[in-house]
Amino acid sequence: MLHRVIKMETLDTILAMLRDGEWHDLNELSTRPGLRKISMTGLSLCTGLLAEYGFVEQRETWKGNPDEGEWILSVTEVKLHPSTKAFLEGIERSEGKLNGTRETTL
């Protein structure tokens, strides 16, 4: 039996790339620094895990235009779940990354 290890660094990279809240397909993610050495199967496993635990939304869509001679392909797309986006933004605010100053709490 083959055991695959998903590294936290990979999950962090995926979440960081999805910060804009838009849909991104796995092909696009696979071209980004930090994910180029991961197979499409590995990337799919990572995004599937994030979707299973509610961090991201995942959907299958179709891309291509046969009228222009393009193939129609099934593509997996992912985006941050709104609650995950809000959570990460809250962490950044508390670290002072959004406004350039560090907030202090008692």
C-alpha cells in the first residue's frame, strides 16, 4: 500500500494562493512556485483534504470552446471558503500585516 504524506507547507502554499477568494483550477495552481514539483494527483489530494475539512470549496467545471476548435475539458477548481478567508484575514490583522502596525491585546 502506497502512503502519501501531505506536507503542511504544501497546504499553506495552496491556501495562500487562494487568498483572493476567486476560483482557481488545479492546472493554474500547479504552475505556482512551491507547487511545481507536486503531481496533479498530489495536488488533487491536497485540495480534496482541504475541501473535506471545509477550508476550501471545490467544483468540477468545463473549459474550452468547440466552436473555436478547442477541446472541452473537465477541470477541478477550488477557492477559499468564505469563513476560512475571514479567519485568515483576522489572523493577519492581529499580526499587523494588513495595516502595517502590530495590534496588541491584553
